[in-house]
Amino acid sequence: QVQVVESGGGLVQAGGSLRLSCAASGGGFVFNGMAWYRQAPGKQRELVAILVHGGMVNYLDSVKGRFTISRDNAKNTVYLQMNNLKPEDTGAYYCNLDLSIGARRGEFWGQGTQVTVSA
């Protein structure tokens, strides 16, 4: 069974940086695409960054130039580097992985990690 474990969240002052990681285990899969979402209490979930096969990336407008999504193939891990954090970035961050497992294809979610940015 595929397991997706997130880490790297925490409390940081405005202007600081965090790196979130999303590690997939279980074997027998290949990455088709990966994305990071976030959700603040009482607000809708929003797509923050997405990376698809071929290396194409897209970002939420408000994080462009500050956030970077990347992947380490050897570690089966996806990262979200977040620089110059703002209080508006506060929320629960979730990774979403589009994986091919044998002949099947499906999406898998991390458990979430909290990012809190203080002013």
C-alpha cells in the first residue's frame, strides 16, 4: 500500500523560509504528477503548486517567485521550498501525488502539515 508522509511544517516569522517534504513509500509506482495544496480554517482549499511529467510547473499567483516545487527521484520525495513567507501563507499544506501503480493510476494524499507564519 502506498503511504505518503509529509513533514517540514512549523512556526516561522514573516520573511522566513520552510521546506516541506512529501515522501512516498510502498514501491511499485511511478510519478505522473505532484502538487501541493493548502487550506486555511474556514476557507476553501487552493492549489499552490503543481509539477507534471515533462517538468512543467505552475504556481498560485500569490506564491510565484517565493515557492518552488521539486522532486528527488532517488528518494521518492516531493518538496515545496517556501521563501519570504507571509502571514497569508498560513494554513494546512497537503501534497497530492498522481501515481501509476502497475496498470492502475490513482491519486494519493499526504496527511497534511501545518504552516504558521507570524507577523
